[in-house]
Amino acid sequence: MLEGNTIPALGIVHRILNEEKTDDKELLTLLYNLIISQQKQPTTDDSSRVNQQEFHNRLEEIISSNKLEDFNNSSIHLINKVNISNLLNYEVEIINRFLKWVYDRHYGWSEKLSNSDQSQESYTLNPSYEQSVILVLENILAWIENHDHLSYNLLQAFKYTIITSQSLPIVRKQAILSFSRWIKNLSNKYVIVVWKCFLLLKEIILLGLTDVWSAIRKDTASKLNTMIDLLDEGMIENLFLSLTKICDEDNSWQAIEGATRGIDKILSSCKVIHSAATKGKNDHPMKKIKLGRVHYDSLPRFMQDNLENVFFKLFAHQQLSVREVAGKAFSSFLYKSEYKYFIESFEKIICYLRTKFTRKNSDNHCHFMNAYEAEGFLNALLFLIKNIPLPHIAASWPEYWTVFSHYLMHNASTVRQTTSLLFKYILAKHQASLSFLKLVLQCLCASWKTDIKSLLEPIKTLKQNNAGKERPSVTNKKERHNLTACWEWREGRLLAYEVVLRYLITNNTYFMLSRSNFSGGGMGRNSVSSRDYLNKSINEGQLITNGLHKQNSFLQLDRHPFERRKLAKSLTLSNMRIPDQSLQKVTDAEHNQSLIQHAKKEKTDPQAEFLTEVLPQLKLTEIKGISKSQIDNNEEHVMNTPRDEKVIADWLNEQDYVPFRHLIKQMLLQTIESLEDQRWELRRMSLQLLSCLCDVIRCYDYSIMEDLYTVALEHADSALCYGACHCLLNNTKNFIKNQKVLTDSPAKYSEERLSLMKETNKAYERKAIWAIKTIATFLPNCQHRDTCNIVIQILLLYQLYGRYYCDEENCDDQIDGTICTYFQKLYLATQESPSVLKSPVKSSNKQMLDLLCEIQTHFLEYCQNTNPMYTVLLLPTLFQAIHLSMADSINTHLMLNCVDTILQKLKTSETASNQNVLRIASTELCSVFEKDDTEAASLQQVVNIVLLLRDVMKSSFPLDTIKNSLRKRLQRAENDVKSKTAFADANTPRPMSNRKDKGSLSDDRLSFSTASFDSARCMTEDSESSESEDEKEKAGNEVDMDELSSDWDWSSGDEDERDESIVLDILGNLQEILNRTQPSPSNPPEIVLTEH
């Protein structure tokens, strides 16, 4: 029997909890009465009775005083004297609703407020009272989290709180976290969990793992390892099977993802304990598993049975997060299992991927797996292939290559990207000999037949012949032998090329990518057989990457130290020897040697040699000394012993490869062929790949690039020439960057790196100067717009930086004349004059703007460092570009700065021979004022340019033309202001008092109104109005547009001085209007007007 006021207290609890609105103070007071009530067995200890009676008397005194301050100061002290276990002996319904109220009151008030119509002001309580309530609630939660026993009633209360808070995610999250902290405290003690408590514990765990909020699922999974410490073997199995059942059934993706996280956490919580190696046939350590308090001889059977099938089903799930978590859990499962499961899983996935595209004889269509399913299985394959030994892959390479090649042309881009990553991890299997690199590249390159004829044809003719044609897609192509023409097939190859080449570039720090490092015959023009400088291959479980593909979290896994010692660590400098060598200088004799090991010829045609299309399919021989059955069944071979590595190395070196130089050349031609493809995917990918190819060619054999220049630049307007110009631009940028490093900060780089920079720059100078002169020669007659843009960028970079480093004859004037003449023709091609139609450049305004945008970072510097006799030809183009791009303030200000720079230099030079160009430029200047979207900040720069152009042209300055253009623009501005003012007056009530006009001009006038035009206005003082000082001040705040227009004489027969004054006054007033009607820019350019 409960003593004291327990029964009345229970009645009050029922009354308060059933009411919609409860008083915090009354409910907390009731809590104290419940806590101080004695347990069912009366306490015989007199001191305990005295303490409880004292507590009860003090509590009644505080409540009767009805002072919140006393309540706040004394409540915590009183509560600390009571044990929470007294509360847990009451009815379950009371405990459930009380715990629910505690979490709602502490964490759910904001969510309840957002879900109701009650305002925040009406909910605000006294701060001191609110603080006292929060302190009491936190103390209650601290009691719960530190409770010493696994109470069934408290578990039931947690379950009730989580279930009844479906609309309160914060409450659910905090309840899960409190529950986890309580279980963690219990796990530090030896607590026996009875079955009925376990069932409640499992239900709470499943509620958290299957919650709709991802934060709750992640928090529950992260705390799962501490909860497992309380469970015995049967309970762990029951919980694990419940999670797999959720994944195997048709549940929501949130529930499946959370259950998969739970499986992953349980698997990763399995601690591997390596026992001493048993002596016998195999000398490998046995794995023992410790999970919580339970020890297993190996991974438990309930974790092995059917779990792999569950993972395979999750790999095909539509939700990306489910597939990612499943991949991570799958990796945890394999690392805790025996090594044979790696091989078995690898073969199962390969077999499954193969069955999805095997076709019947009656079906000619090309079938593909669903994109999400294929991506899920390929991500799992990425993890597995890093841990599968090379002998196993090499023994069945043709079979695996068929699967990889098929998914490399999948109709989904994500699948093609994932498949391309497989080749990077395959190459990392055997880096000591680069024969496997040749094997992979030849398999990738062999089926792509480059159309040499189309590469040499003019691009314009090629586009006319292909007009209306589209490159086929794998989704509508029926015959397999025609799949090589599909754009998905080609983009997949380009993706794989990029992955392989970036792998080479990234690891170039550890082995020099020169011809002498490629063992085997026929690697370059002069094959060099050399020993392998790398004594150890890359780690089979890890790979040095460039940060491009790190989003697959399950690929980054932990190993036990014993296993890490069994595998070589990832490319450390201590495990290899870097040769002290540089690029070999190509001699004339080497240059004349055939690329494909044909018979030597005294004279070779560079074009025939470079464009030779001989790339047969690779026919692999059998591996001597090891078979696939031995690899599958004998664990001795699975562990990748030194003997196996030697056997594979010998087998790879025996294959009939084409020269590596030929492979690189074919990839280069295939990439250039895709630059002008109809599909934008191929054009984008080829541009991205071309820079990687240039990097590899510079390190391996620059003579490939020299041959490309020799052949391609003879066929202007062709696709081959366009690709060669891209390569020349990339090499020019690299040359300038290397020279800057060698000149400014060579101490930051190693000797090998500096040596490589020097050799590549010497190779660049051998042919690039000739190439630059060649492109400068054919630029005036070039018909391809993109080629012209690339050529202009090359010439600008060379003129600004490259010419200072090259020991060649001075050809600056020739190149400057070519650049400026091209811009002049580009301007003429945009005009509609019949005489202009004879120009070979058929351009558009968009081409002009695109070109200026591409070169804008260097164009201003070029105008500053070039003779004005050439840059004056740029003025019409720049003024026209300013007129066309007024909406883009960044380009506009840059171009205005270029014009200002040119005119400043023209002031000190002879301009008699350039009057026609300046007259055309002034005509284009007038068109700038015709734009209604002219910004005030831009107009401020235009004012400076008008003054500069007047000083340069002198008597030839077209005052009348500019005056008329300004008059039209000012009248349009006045009409806009009048219409806006009339609309505002019609919709705004007239104020009672005379207030200052909100649209009036500010006191800080623009600098040109007081400084730049002072000298011009002094010449026309007699024409100014004789207004009083008060009227002038009023005019400064409110401009009368009618008087502004009528005071000026617009006739063209006035004197020149008056015309200049009129022009300047119009500019000033136009800018005032624009300042009033346009919003100020967030970051206005800093422009200082120059007085003339």
C-alpha cells in the first residue's frame, strides 16, 4: 500500500493530464508529491521517514507561499534528495504520459507553436519561471539517463513517447538520444536483459532506424554498437534477422536505408581477433569474431546465410542513398569474412552483369540493365576489384573485358562514368611493369576506327555533308558491329581514356613517364629495354587518386593491421627507386623510324606515317604456370604470391602489343575527331580529355605533337587543324607556366621536376615557333570560327609572354598586324555594306563577343604593350562590342578600359594615317548613346572617351553626329522621366507641406560635372542663365525637363566651341537623369575622370 497523499495525487495526475492546458507549476508540484511518496513496502528506517517528512513539509511551504522565486531556488535542492525509481512503481499509463509531457515541454514547444495558430507573444512566459522549469526538466532527464536498472516501465514509456510524437521530430530525436545514453550507462555495468525487456529494446531500436527523418536514423545507427553490448547471442541474432527482414520486404526506402545502416553498424562492430597461425597446408591466420560480449570462431552463420542476396537486392534499389549504404555494409561484411568470399562475390557480380546483356539469336536489340541497378553493382565491383589478385583477373581477362566494354557504352552517363573507374583500379594491380597499361589501352583503342578523310576535310564541308544527320544511339541501334558508331560507345571510351591518363599524370611523381620506363619492344621510335625501377606494386586495397572520384564512401575501408602488413602499402617512396633521367632528345634518325615497326624506309611521308590506321585486336596467349582453376580452388594462388606476380609479368611481356606511341597517337586522333561531333557530350568530353593527352605526350614523347603540327597545320579549316590548335594553346600555356617557375621559384620543386620542365620547354621551342608563324599566316583566310578564336588566344599569349623566352627572330610586328587586321575584318564582316561581302570572314556579332570574352583577361595588357599603330584598328570592334554588351557591365567596363588605353597612347603618336579608322570608331561611339539600357557608371567612362577622342581627332571630331545622337537619347530619357512622374502624381496624394522631392539630385554630383567640364563651360559663360542663387539651388534639387530642352540651340550652324559645350552639357544632364532613374550598382567600378 502506498502511504501519504499518493491516492489523491494519482487523481490529480489523471485530471491534469486529461486537460488540454496544464499548469507547469501544478504538474511539477504533483511530481514532487509522487516522488516523495513511499514505495509499496513501508520504510522502517526512521531517518528516512524524517527526511521525507522534512522534504514534504518544505515543499508544502513553498507551494503555499506561491512565490516563483522560492520555487525556483529550492526545487532543485529538494528533487535531488529523491530517487527516480520511486516514480517507476506507479501505473504504466501515468509514467508514459508523464515522460511524454517532459519531452514535449522541454523540446517540443517550438514545434507545437509552429503547428498551431497561437502566436509566439502569447506563449512567452516569465524568463525566471521558464528557466526554473527547464532546470527541473533537465534534472529529471538526468535521473532517467542515469537510472541503474533496465526498467520495463521506462522502456515502455520511451516507446510510447516516440510513437506518439510522429509530428514532433525534435522530440523523437531527443528521446532516442536520451534512450541511447541510458543504455550506454547500463552497458558499462553487468546488467542482465530479460527477454521481455529485449523485445521492447528492439522495438525502440527499429523505431529509430526506420524513422522518416534521416538524422534520427543516423543517430540510432551510430549508437547501436553500445546497445549490442547488453545482448546475448540469441538476442543479437534476433535483432540482425529483424533488420534483414526489413531490407528483404517491400518497405519504404527510409526504412530500408535505416535497416541497412543497422546491419552495417553491427558488421563493423565485429572485432576481428587473429589467432596464431595453424601449421599445415596453408599458413594463414584464422579469424575469430568478438561482437559485444559474445565470441565466435568465425562470422556467425546467421550473418552469412542469405545476406549476400539481400545486398544484391539492395544494389538494385532505386534510391541512391540505399545503394551507397548497402555498398558500405557489403564491404564490412567481406572484410569480416574469409578471403574466399571476395572471389565468390566477384564472380557472382560478373556473372549477374553478364546475364543482363546476353542476347538470344532471335533478338538483335542491345539490352541494358536499369541505370540504378547497374551503378549499384558496378560500385560493389569497384571495391572488390581492388582486393582481387591480378592472376585471377588476368586468367579471365577476355571474359571480364567483354562485361566492362558493354557497360562502358551504357545509355546512362553515371554507369559509363562508374565503369571507367574500373580501369584505374585494374592498372593499380601491376604497376611494376607497364605492360598491363598497354593491354588495357589497346583493348580500349582497337575498335575505334578513325575517319582520316573527315579529319582532313574542311569543317564547313563536313558539316554540310552531315547536315540533318545525327550520330546514332545505342538505344535504337540493332546490330552489334555498328555499336562503335554510337555516341554512348565513344563517350565511354573517352571517359576511360581520361581516367587512365589522369592516373598516369597523378602518379608521375613516383615514376617518370618517359619512353625508357615502358619495357617491351616497340614502345617509341627508339625502343629502350630497361629494368623495372619499381620494386613493389601499388597496394591492392588502396589507390592514390586525384580527388575526382572520392564520393563512394564504401570504397574507403579499414583493415586489420595484420591484413595491412600482408598487402603492400600504397606507393611509398621507400619501396621504389626513381631514376634520375629526363626526356630523351629526339634525333633525326629517330624521327624517321616507323611508328608501327614496319620495314625502315630512307624517306617517310610525315602525313602517311602519322595518319596510318593499323591497330589490330589483341590476341592473348595462355598463361604458363598457372590456370584459372588453380586460382579459384587453391588459396595459395589467391593470396598473390611473388611467384604469381612473376608468372603474370612474364605473360604480359609476351603479348603482341602495338607501340605505346601508336596507342597515344590513336587516342589523340580519336579525341580530335570528337571535337566537331554532332553530339555535345562528345565535344565536351574531348575538350576535357585533350589537356590530359597533352600532359602525357609532353612527358612521354613530344615528337608526337611535332608530327601533329606538321601534318595538321597544312590543312587549314580542317578538324585536325582545329585539334592541333587546341594542343598548341595548351602547350603554350604550359611553356609560359614552366618558364615562370624556372625563373621565379625553382627551389619549390625537385630536381626531377625541374629537369622535366626544361626538357619540355626545349621541345616546345623546336616546333612551336614555326607553328605560331604558320597559324598567323593562315588566320586571315581561315573560315572556321572556333579555330580563329583559338589562334587569336595563342598569338596573344605568345606576344605577351612567350616571345621573351624564345630565341627566335623578332616577328612581333607581323603577329601584331595579323591580330589587329583580323579584328578589323571581324568588324567589317558584321556590317551590311555590299563592299564588305568580299571579306573572307563571315562572322556574327555573337562571334565577336565570344572572342572578346575568351581573351578578356589578357586583352587589356595587350593593348597596353602594343604599338598604337596596330591597336587603333581595334577601336571600331571595341566600340561595336560595347554597344552590343551594355547589359553586361563587366565586359563593358573592360572594353572601355581598353579603348581608353589605346586613345591615351594615340595622343602622343601620329594619327594622320588613321583618320578613317577613327572616324568609323566615332560612328560606333554614337551607337552607344542609342542604347536605352546604358548604365550611369558606363556613361561616366564614355565621357572620358569622348574627350580623349576629341583630342586625338582634333578638327576631324564629328561634333554634329555626336550632338544629334545625344539629343535623341536625352529626349527619350526626358520622356521616360515625365511618364514616370505623371504616373506617380496620379497615384500619390498631394502632401500638405512642401517637402523635398525624393527623386531630386543628391549634393555629391559626379566628378565630371565639376571638374571634367569646367574648362569647356568657361568658354560659354556668356550663354549661361542669369538665375539667382536661390533658383540655382532649387534647380539643383529639381530639374525642369521642359526648360532643359528649350534653352539649347540644336542647330548645326553654331561655332565649334558652342557645339562642344552643348555636347558636354548634354552628357552631364543625361548622366544626372540616369543617376536618378537607375539603381546604384552593388559594387560600382572605381573610375577617375581625367581632366583634358
